[in-house]
Amino acid sequence: MPGIPEHMQRAWHHWAQAVFHILERESGPLAEEPFPEDWQAMEEFARKFDSRPYEPTDSGHRVATAMMHFFAERWFPAPLRAFGRDLTRYLAGERVCQLHRIGWIGPRRERAIRLFLKMLFLAYRVLPDARTPLPDRLRRTRRTNAQLRELEPYSRQRSFSAR
């Protein structure tokens, strides 16, 4: 990933190493396996890993199909779900789609997805952030001590007057 500052490379490497040590495979945990010692070694490992020949499997097909459908159903309304599935194919890449037998998209759809992503990134850069920062939300919803006392199910005054 070109352009990532050195401090972020170190942070990503530490995060990946921590995740690696908690992963397990069918033959056992990965914690005993060696992990790349730095960012450059991790990039080289990723290149070699991605270039290995993989055999298509039925479980890989089922998982890829399920993930593609889940993403489309979660983030797109019914008329746009085919676009959502195409978006997942585009983001996964042609090699992964061919390996898992989920099909690749046509050139027109690929151009439409590229245009959609460019517009999306441009909108994020140009438009203001619609989310309200957490401190502002807390200030708006924070209750005063008097309001909190009113919410208590058994205030001290009621419990003394009941005796």
C-alpha cells in the first residue's frame, strides 16, 4: 500500500501480528508459526501468499456466495441488490471471483461501479460529515441531577413518607 506513513505501517504490522496469533486453522493454532518481522516482509509474504495456486472448493463457493448476498441485502434496497453483488465482486477482484466460481462482471457494469466509487469518494471528500461527534451527542442527551432524581423509582422522600 504505497503512501502509508511509517508509523501507520508499524501500527498495521503490530495489529496483524496480534490477530495472527489468535487465529486457528484445522490443524491447530497459528501462534507457533513465524510471522513476518516488519512491514516490508509482511508485504512480501502477502504477495507470495496471493500468487500461490489455489484449488476451487465447494465450501469456498458457498462462503463467497453467502458473503456477497449478505452484503447486498444489508446495504442495498431490493431493486439495487444486483448492483451490491457486483460491487462485492469488483472489490474482491477477478481472480478471487473465478476461484470461487461467483462469476465476474461485464465491462459496462465494471465502469458503472468504478464511477459509483469515484463519486462516493468525492462525496466523502467534499460534503461535510453528517455524523455528530460523541461529545456533542452526550452534551445534548446529558441529564441534570434533578432530572436523574425524578427518574429514580424509589426516591428517598417517598420511602420516608411511606413509613
